[in-house]
Amino acid sequence: MSTEALSANSIRMTGLRTIVIREYGRIVRIWAQTLVPSAVTATLYFVIFGSLIGRRIGDMGGFDYRAYLAPGLIMMSVITNSYGNVVSSFFGAKFGKHIEELLVSPLPNWIIVVGYVCGGLIRGMLVGLVVTIVALLFTHLHVHHVGIILAAVFLTSAVFALAGFINAVYAKNFDQINWIPAFVLTPLTYFGGVFYSVSLLPDWAQHISMANPILHMVNAFRYGFLGTSDVSVTRAFIIMGACVVVLFFWALQLLNRGTGTRD
Amino acid sequence: MQALSVRGLTKTYKNGVQALKGLDLDVAQGDFFAMLGPNGAGKTTLIGIVTSLVTKSAGQVSVFGHDLDTDLERAKACIGVVPQEFNFNMFESPETIVVNQAGFYGVERAVARERAEKYLKQLSLWDKRKVMARSLSGGMKRRLMIARALMHEPRLLILDEPTAGVDIEIRRSMWEFLREINEQGTTIILTTHYLEEAENLCRNIAIIDGGRIIENNSMSTLLRRLQTESFLLTLRDQQTQAPVIEGYGIKLIDDHTIEVEISKDQGLNDIFAALSAGGIEVLSLRNKVNRLEEMFMRLVENRQP
Ligand SMILES: Nc1ncnc2c1ncn2[C@@H]1O[C@H](COP(=O)(O)OP(=O)(O)O)[C@@H](O)[C@H]1O
Ligand SMILES: [Mg+2]
């Protein structure tokens, strides 16, 4: 059975499965870098903000601060890890040249994008699960709407996996894959309603916050648990869906043009 | 059917280097074909375009009749490539690397596992299948890339300087292995800057220099041509036609100059004797240097120890 005898469709499906298996293998192989740090960070946040300071804070948005904080922390780790997985895996593949294994193969570019995004989703979900378990050690998680929780976490993970992919395509050195997370992602996340309700902010700051897509994602996700949100949940889902579509075609276009991958 | 057909291929890199300058090339199905040329000739660029790692500036490429512009996926499915530089994940094991590569070409995992065993054994890597790739020796890394390229059993195998930096014993066993693969029907294109390697393996050869093919011939014709030397002889008296001397090819260049082709085992004395017997006096003689010989000299300087 030579590859030429296979239908294009079966090549694509086997190829996609292989990329996903390889990405999963990478996450598991270097688990100390991929799965552990977020669990540690989340634990620290719960101990310091949740238990020590949180007791002084009292309620937030009408809920115990730890219950309010938990969805935010889960989302923060999903964002960081979805992004981090794709940016470092794809940039590593460029740097080590093994991206050529995919570029010479008969797989179309969209399969390559989808494959890497699946890697980001897997890592995002795994870490999300780990942080959820950590959260359960500190607080009780009420579930208002499980469908919204899953949809929000899935879409958010996809958005940041795609963003990580685009960052990796453009990046020419390791500094450039650390720059965006440090100077863009972290501030947006911290100002994105992970730790507080925007209703605490003055009007002008609330308006500015509305331009931050992470605020919408975190609030939609939190709505799935608590049934309350600072923003319109419908609009949040429209924003997430639009981001996925735009970033996907951006990423695809970069591969089609060979930006950062083909001379 | 041509395994590879290239027409008017040009490549100008972003930094302005023109690596290919209108290159034409055909490689027949089943051939064992050498592309010989010095460093910087454009061999890797050509392979890069054929395997779609490099975008072409102009021209056409088709692989077993599949045009890269219109039928890319099918063209790619026919090719297995062994690049000049290591390009596998150094932190993965040989087994993982080859099984995954098969998957990228659509080979089911169970089949891929069987093939991994077959090719890793044939290339003496089976014992090392579980170690991290970066711990392999240079020769093993090369062989790993050959195994990887064969996992989807391509009809065309392209190897870019596969024996660079590989010691003589391993080089010979690699040659033997490639010969077998070729006999089983795989078309092979190999680049090298060692004439010796091409001589040992290939039936047909193209010599590439400065982004152009300067010679494209069967290996035996090329070797015969390299066995002869041409001399330009200036004569005292005007000639109207080239003198005829048994065993020598002689051409009249102008009325006082003839060109004589002498194979390296023939002596110059005989030709002078024959010419003076015919009443022709030679004033001077110079060696005619052709581009092929020049290239050959450069390649010989590069010859492996
Ligand atoms: N990525 C690149 N960017 C710019 N110039 C390149 C690049 N790759 C190769 N070149 C130039 O193109 C020419 C041909 O190189 P190459 O195809 O590698 O030759 P060969 O493989 O025959 O040694 C050389 O002058 C080389 O410097
Ligand atoms: Mg080269």
C-alpha cells in the first residue's frame, strides 16, 4: 500500500490524528513543564488571594470570593496553557527544523493548523481540569449551566491556541515568543475580570475593559458556574466565535504564503 | 513517464541571491540520477522547490505527471526526501519519528509500526529505536532520515548529500542499500559534490553550476568525455580541411588552427609524427579548457579521502 493509493481524505484524517498524537505525546513527555506549573500557580493564588486576603474581601459580585475567583483562575490557566503549548511547540518545530516533516508531507495547511490547535486544546483542557481539582480543595463549585462552561472553555482555548500559532509563525527567536505572553497576554488577563468584577471600576475603566476580549470570555465562563456576569453572555460567545474564525484564516493565510516557514 | 520534470525554474531569494537561473531537467522513472555540483550550485534550492520547502520564483515542476501548482498533494505523496541537514526532533526516539512521519503521509499506525521495524532493521537502527535521537551518531542520524523518507514507500526518493560526513564503511553500505531500493523500482535522485559517489551509483548525471545545468548525460558518456583532452594546434601553413588521422578526432577551427581530441591513454608524439608525415608543421599547442573539465578539476579537489 503506497500512499498514492490512499484517498486524499484518508491521508488527511490519518495525518491529523498523527499530529494530535504527537502533540499529546509532547505534553505528556514534558509534563513537568506543561502540566505542573499552572497547578502550583493556582494553588498559590488560592492560598494567598482566596484564603488569606479573600477572607478580608468578603463577597465579590454577591458570592464568596473563593467561589468567584475559581472560574477566573481556571480560565487564566486555560488561556496561558493553550497559548503556551502551540507557541512553543510550533516555534520549537521551526527552530529544530522538524516543521519540515509536515511541510513536505501531502497534508494541506489547514490540517496543520487544526492539528496544532488540537494540541493547544488538549493542554488547555488538561490544565483546566487540574486547576479545577485544585479549586475544589479550597471551595465549593456551583454549576449553573454545564453547556456554557464547556463551550466557553473550548472556544477560549481555541482562540489562544490560534493566537499562539500566529505568534510562533512570526517569531524569529525565543524572545519573540515570550514577548507577547509577558506584555500582552498577562496584562489583558489580569485586567480581564479574573480577580474582580468590573462593576468595582469607575465608569471610564469599565468602558475600556469592554474592549478586552478576555473579559468577555472569563465572564461567560463564570456565568456557567455562578449564573452571573458583568457582560452579555450572548455577545461574549459572538466575540469568541468571531475571534476563532478570524484567527484561523489569518493562521492559514500565513502558512499558505509561507511566512516564517518557507524561503 | 518522467519521475521529475522541471522547466525554466528560477529562484531568487529575498536577499537577492539568484540561486536558480532557468533550469530544465528530466529524470525518467526508475532512474538512479546524480546531480553533481560544487557548494552553492543550487542543488539544495532545487530540491527545496521540488519538495515545497522553498517557493519558486518562476517555472514549472511536475512529479510523475502531477504539477506542483495544480496537483500539489498528489505530487508530494510520491516523494520521499532526505534533506542535507538534520531536521527531526532531537528529543524524540527514532521509532516515534518514523511512525509519525508515515502518519503524515496517511499510513495507518499499525502498518507504520511494521514498516518502522522493517526499515529501522535494514538501516541498523533497530537497537536504537527507543533512545533520544540526539544521542545518535552522525551516520545513524543520516540513516534515520533515510528510514523516515521510505516509510510511505515513495516512488521517488531524493537524497541531498546523504553521505556527507559519513565514514567510508557506512557510506559503502548506504550505497549498497540505495542500489537495492533502486532495483526494486524506486527512482532515486541524489546530490553530491563527490564525482566518485555519482560514478559508483548512478546511471545518469546532471552537472549543475551557478544555478544552471551545464551537462546532462549518461554516466558512461560523461566519463568517456572526461577521459579525453582537447588541444588547439596552430599550424604554419593554411589548411582548407582538417587532416584525417586514424584514431583521432580532428576539427578545423580556422585556416591555421585545428582541434585534436586525444584520449588520456594516447600519446601526443603519435599525432605530431602523423602530422609531420603529412607535411603539416605545428607552430604551437595549447590545452583547450572546457567548462566541464574545469568543473571536474574542482570536483576532484573535493574528492573524499
Ligand atoms: N535561504 C537562503 N537565503 C538566501 N540565499 C540562499 C538561501 N539558501 C541558499 N542560498 C544561496 O543560494 C545559492 C545556492 O545554494 P544551495 O541551493 O544551497 O546550493 P548547493 O546545495 O548546491 O550547495 C547559494 O549562493 C546560497 O548562498
Ligand atoms: Mg546543498
